[in-house]
Amino acid sequence: IFDICAEQLNPQGIAYISYNTYPGWHMIEVARGIMLFESRGLDDPEARAAAGRAGLSLLAELGPGESSAYGLFLNNYARLIDGELDDSLPKSNSLLYHDEMSEYNSPVYFHQFAARAAAQGLQYLGDLHPGSISLPAAVTDRLRGKARCQVELEQYLDLLENRTFRQTLLCHDDVVLNRTVKAQRAAGFHAASRAEAVSSQPELRAVSVEQFRGHDGALLSIDHPVSKAAMVCLAEAWPRALPFGELLAAARARLEPAEAPSHPMGSAEATAAGACGEPDAQVLAANLVRAFQYSRSLVELHSYPVPLASRAGERPQTSSLVRYLAQGGGLVTNLRHERLEPDPLVRFLLPYLDGSRDRDDILDLLLEGPVAQGLLRVEQHGEPAVETRDLLATELENCLAWAARAALLVEPGGESQ
């Protein structure tokens, strides 16, 4: 892989390589050993994965439980692959066989990976998802003082976090890197966030601290009114990413009295280009970068906005990939590359969302199709519904709202049908 990257990469190109890492994989190798032992003598991949899963679950059940670190690990890992831990999805047997039970699985320490890359004229650029960002600044500052280079710093962070996986970016070693992230760079990106205000009624206009929590528990504390309003605007727009200029204007408009005119806007590009010359824009940009560096659950920065819809329009549309996958009965993948398991009604609904149908059309198709065929039952209080269409219309709105928040809907014309 390193040979191919070194030979084929453009002078300013970036290579992406994902791989398992130590020290975290030392723990997973315990679970891997259990599953490989339990599946010995079996040839069929599905049977091997099922046997390995069952063996791990059995030992987790019979083991010392949470009274020991080992028992706690077994319990949590068995729950993780079964989708019972936090927001994890069940790990399919095919994925389990590919990952934990693969015949060839050779994790490495990050410094070993970097050394192999350097031998082929490649240098470490960064990671797709940095793992050190959630550590306190005092911790990372001490490690920076100890590490002699970026590779050593990354290795210390892996050791501290027990990291299991990296998605590393490499470039040619003759490229001069500037690792300083300047706040004004945020003006050239689109921001997205589903972080919610901790307070049910955040005070946006006062210079007082409000906290915003990401889905992984990460907290962002802000006292800057425009930045606080921007976080609220992003949460309402999710999963759509807003260009910096549009976000700045929306945040200001939220802070103004209802009767006051909003700030005029030109194109998003023109607004962003001059935005960071203003104090409010400078602070907003700095807070966006700070949140992004701390946790992607707080703020995401995108160079290209995926045409996702914040809510269902008159003629809801999802991607052709989602429409195809929904008919297969398995997981569906949204345009954020996330795998989701829709409930039965959403699964029946998705194939119809090609942007050509309004809600009445969709209701007709549901009633004439899966409902009439007995594949989808419309019930009220556990009994067959009398006003089937009205009840289904209400459920349709709920499903469309869920689909929008799950990044399954695109803007009209956002993808060719």
C-alpha cells in the first residue's frame, strides 16, 4: 500500500489509509482469541461468526461480571457487538467476520506505521478523526512538551487513550506542512452541528455562559451572543451545513428584535470573504474552530456541502442509494455515510421518496400497497384503525421528520432521480 501511494500520489496529493492500532487492540485481541477458539473447525464464514459471537456472550455471562476489569471488558464488548451499548448498532456477522475474526489482522503502534510510511517517502499529515481532541488542554500541553515531533505526540496520545483504530492521511515528505489552524479559515467552510443547548431556555443576548452538548457528551461553553445564536441555528438546520456568511447572518437575525430588519446578504462566498474582518465574525470563527478541534459532535466543518434537507418539503426526496437499500430489508446508508436501521413504516416509505410525489400521492401508494397487502398494519391502541388514512398521515409526518434528522432526505434536485 505504501509503495502504491508513493508511486501514484500527485505531488500535492493526500493518501488515506485506515488500520487497527495498539494499544487498544491488545484488549480486542482477547475477544478475538475467544471467538476464534469457539469457531475452530468451522469453515462457513456465517457459522464461524455466529459461533464466535455466541462463545463471547457465554463467557461474558459466566465470567466474573463487573466485579473485575476483565469481566467488565467481556460484558461491554459482548454488548457492543450486539448493539446494546450506548448508541451502537448491532454488528452483523459478516462485519464481525471481516473485523475481529479476519484471518489476517495485524494491528500496529502508530509510530511503527509512521516509520513504514517514512521509508517510502511519505509523511504524516493528520487523521480523519483526531482522537486527542477531547483531552484537557493541560494534558495535551504536557505531552507536547515531552514529544520531540508530531509522530511522538500522536503515539503518546494513543497510549493515553487506548486507541484502537486510525484513519490516517499521508502526503509526500517534501511537502512543507503548516499545522497551525487559523480561526479565519472557518469562513471558507460550511458548518453543521446537532449539539443542543444544555439549558431548555438558553440566554442568547446576554454575555453569559451557555453550554452546548454533543451526542458523545462533549461540552462547549460559550459566552459570545452571536456564537450562542449560531449554535442554536445550526441545531435547527441539522443535518444541513450552513456556509459561514449565511450562519453569521442567521445568528444576528435571531438576536435582533422581531421588527428589526435583518442584515443584508450577498452571495455566501462574498459574505464569507469579508466576514472575518468584523469582531463578531472573528469570535464566531474562533469558536467554530475551537469546537471542531475539541469534538466533531460539537461542530463539523465541510468544504463541500452535501445537499441534505433540514425538513421534508412538499415533495420529499431521498437519495437513489437509500431508495435502493430500503427495499432490501437491511441497513440503509445516508449521504453522511452513516448506517441506519429504519423502522418498518419508514422502510416502506423510503422507496417512494423520489421527489415526484406529494404527501397525498405517498399515502395512496402506502394504502394501495403494503397496507392493502397486509404487510403494514395501521393500528390505534392495539386495534386496527378505523380512520386509517388520517392516522397514517400523522405517522407519515413523524416518519418524514425522523428521516430528515437522520440525514436521509435531500434538497429538491439535490440528487438526480
